Amino acid sequence: MTRDPGLQPERTRLAWRRTLLSLTAVTVLEVRLSLGGGTVDALLGGVAVLGWLAILLITWRRATGTGLRRAPRWALPLTALAAAGSALLGVLHVLGGLR
């Protein structure tokens, strides 16, 4: 069976799009949780938005297929860091709401 080189770039673009979509959903939830709180909640929401914007700017061209054929070396670790940071912000929101 021969490998079709046209499918791998498409799968990679779709994976980047899914990543952006999931981070967008998490960021929207973070901002929604931040709206009713105080200063700390607003700060957490702002951090979530800044992290989302950074990942959006870094991966947009890769996700749409208009950028380089290969992602920069730092794009994947930074995306993973943003995802872990979003999870940590969510945990902080939940723990703050339990008080």
C-alpha cells in the first residue's frame, strides 16, 4: 500500500483547527465564569484571553493551510502549555467558587 502525501497535511490542518476550536470554547467558558466575580476572576479571564490570542496568532496560518508546510518547533509545546494553562485556570475558578 502506497502512502498518499496529500492526506497528511490535511489531517494536520484539521488537528490544528480542532485545537483552536477547543481552546476557543474553553476561553469563552473562562470569560463567562469571570464576569460575575471580582478582581481575581477578571484577571484569570484576562489571562485566558491573552493565552488564546497568542495561540491564535501563532497557529492561524498553520490551521488554515496558508503558512509553512511545517510548524515551527515551538508551536506545539506552546499550544500544549496554553491548553494546560486553560485547565489550571478552570480549576482555579472552580476552587474559588467553592469558598
